[in-house]
Amino acid sequence: MRWRRVLGWVVVVFALYAVYRSPESAADFVRGVGESLGTLVSSIAAFFDGLLA
């Protein structure tokens, strides 16, 4: 369990470093992830809507 905590902190520190070094690229990455998640949710909703229709 300790390795999970360490890995979590490494990810947090890396994310903060990435935002500090290149905020524009970090914002583009977050925007891209958000758009991808939106597309995924929309696709799942369309799938279940198709099942019910």
C-alpha cells in the first residue's frame, strides 16, 4: 500500500511541475482529456439510447 501513496505523490508532483514549466501545454492536455471524456459519455449514451429505441 505504501507504493501507491508514493506513486500518487509522484504523479501530483509531476503534474505541478508540468503546469509550472508549460501552462499552455498543460491546459491543452486537460482540454483534450475533457473533450475525450465528453465524447465517451456521449457515445455510451447514444448506445443505450439505441438499445431502448
